[in-house]
Amino acid sequence: MTSFRSLLGGDDGPALGMFVKIPAPELTEIIAGAGVQFVVIDTEHALLSVRDVYDMTVLYASLGVRPLVRVADHGYGDAQRYLDAGVDGLLFPHVSDGAEAAALGRQFLFPPRGARGMGFASRAGRWGMLPGGRAEYLRHGDDEVARVAMVEERGSVDDIDAILAAEGIDAVFIGPSDLALSMGASGKSPEVSAAIDHVIERAVAAGKPVGTVAADPADAARRADQGCDYLLVGNDTGIFARALRTSYQGFRAALTGAEEDR
Ligand code: 3PY
Ligand code: MG
């Protein structure tokens, strides 16, 4: 079976995904139909319930779009429920340093490496019917789920090598907006660009998958050349908002022009 991790390092360049905030089956079908490879269900910045995340996970996966969740905090409870719902991975926002990364890695690996609880009778264990049994549930949870540390603070850039080395952290994701905020600089400033380039360079050197946001195809091509393994290209609300505004303004401009012509 494909998984988010199996999409990384392919010959076709970085895997392409998007954040999703709207829990609507219609949108899931549109996103799957567009060929999007993975989604990050965003519980940090959207009012999604655990049940929404569950329904989205099942539907995205059934349509071949690999589902991950960006959690709202570093706690165990909801994140563990998402893993047992069978998501392909978790993105942890604001991982400040190597110690925090290591604690997250431990929390979501099974013993003896970590402290994740066994939930074989969950969807991730095919309700206790997973071929291969408990051993396969445990192997999948440790080896195929992606635990992703988000690097979006100045201090995380300073401690990037420790974050990359943390056991159980399978990839990093650079959040450019929060990184710029934390550095007190604009997103386009040379300091922020240099920090992002540095994180990508260190991740490539460490052999850990790295991803970030790509603003447009040219930006994506540049990040691919730098060695990014996956990219997020927008989010459902933003894409709809921009497309609608452009379309609406086009109609308004044409009608205003028509009135002037009269
Ligand atoms: C950020 O840029 O801060 C993110 O979290 C990802 O867009
Ligand atoms: Mg952020």
C-alpha cells in the first residue's frame, strides 16, 4: 500500500500536497480528482473536530490521497486518536529544539523505543483484523507513519541538527510564515531565505526528508533543486478565496465597463 513516506524520494520530484480545512466530501473528491498526492488536515488553524478528521482520513485514503494531520499542540490525546484512525503522519507545529523533537518522537513510537499506546482494535489495526496481527500494527506505526517536526522558529533553525537527529522524527517541514514572524523579518527578507536554505541544506546532509511551502511552480522547481522531498502548494480555503475574488472582480469589472459604454 502507498503511504506518505513511500511518496518521498521518487523520480518525479517532490510529492505535492496541500493543507485542508474544510470537512466536505465534495471537496475531497475535487482534490482527489485534481491529482493531489497528499493532504495535511489542519487542526492547528481550522475548527475541525476529531470526528471530522476521522471522516476526512477515511475518505481521502479511499480516493488515493494520503492523509496527514497537523496537530494543534504537542499533546498525546488527540494525536494518538488520529494515528489510530490510520493517518499517514502527524505534523507537529513549533518544535523549538532537539529536546522537544526527541520527546515527540518518543511519545509517538511504540515501546521499547517510545511510549505510544497499543490500539490494535482501532482502524489502524483494521479493527483487530490487520493481516500480520499486532506485530504488523506495531511495525507500521513505527516504520511507516511519518512524525514530522515543523521548523518555524528562529531557535529551531539554530538547533536544526539536533531536531534532525531526534529518534522518531522522520522528516521536517519549514513553516515560512511563522519563521519570518519569529525572526521579526518579512517573509521575503534575505535572513529568512537564508534560514530556510540552511534548514534544507542540513536536512539533505542528514538524509532526512524536508518539505516546505511552494508559492508557485517556479518556487517549487527551485525547492526541488535544493533537495526538498515534498511541498505544500496552498490550502483549500485560500485557493477558493483567491479564485472567487479574481472571478468576481472580473465580472464586476466587465459590468462596470459595460455600464460606462452605455
Ligand atoms: C507557516 O508558514 O508558519 C506554516 O505553518 C505553514 O504554512
Ligand atoms: Mg506555522
